[in-house]
Amino acid sequence: MKDTMNIDDVKYIIASVMEYAYEAREEAIKNPNSFDNGRSLAYYEVLNTIYNRLDICDQDPREFGYSENWEREFLSHEKL
């Protein structure tokens, strides 16, 4: 096992979380119940926390897979 992570490792982890987040979002749109809505919101909170930490560390979140309008896209109830 490696002792350190590189930027590509971090990008891979963020991409995986985003994939699961958008799947949870789609499930919440299809099945608007408290569990699926809560799961989707939890993923949003995780992605938002990572986004803010990248910004605080002077990293461009777009370099890590975030689109410019990621929040609006994620929080809209339209299918992607």
C-alpha cells in the first residue's frame, strides 16, 4: 500500500463520489421519499464540503471534475 496519495488519486475518489451522488440524485427524482431525498442531500453536502476545501486550498475545483454550475445542476430536479 502507498504511503501517500497524488492528485490523480484524489481526482479518482472525487469522480467516484460524484458518480454515486448523481445516481442517488436520479433515484430521489424517480422515488421522492425521505430516504432517497436524504441520501441525495448527504452526497450534495459531501461534494459541497470537498468543493469548499479545494477552494480554500487555492485549488480550482474544475480541475477535480466539478463543472462551473455543478450546484445548480445537482440541485435541480430535472433529469440530466
